[in-house]
Amino acid sequence: MLYTIKEEHPEAVKMYLTPIIGQWNEAFVTILNKRTADVPEIEVAEWGLKTEILKVRVLLCLMSSPR
């Protein structure tokens, strides 16, 4: 959704996301650094979450790079 808004209003996305990007990054790093449990069900769920975090990080990088 934010990527779509960026096409028409790039300043709006930056204005709304800048204050919280740092908090997101700290939370993402904490989650990515956590070792998965030895319980298969928990391990699968944690890897799914980590995959989604990496997708968000890629999108944030794409949004911040000039075209």
C-alpha cells in the first residue's frame, strides 16, 4: 500500500514513516537475531515471520532508493 502511495505522493510516505522506521528496525533486528526453538511448530512460525521481515526490509530499501 505504501509503495502505491509513493508513486503519487512520495513526500507523504516519507513524512509518515520516518518517525517509526527506527523503531521497526530495532524490533526487526531483535527478531532476526533470535535463534529458533527446537520445537518444529515454533521453528516454522518463526521462520515465516523472519521471511516477512526480510520482505519488508527489501521494500523499504526499494522505497528509499532514488529511481
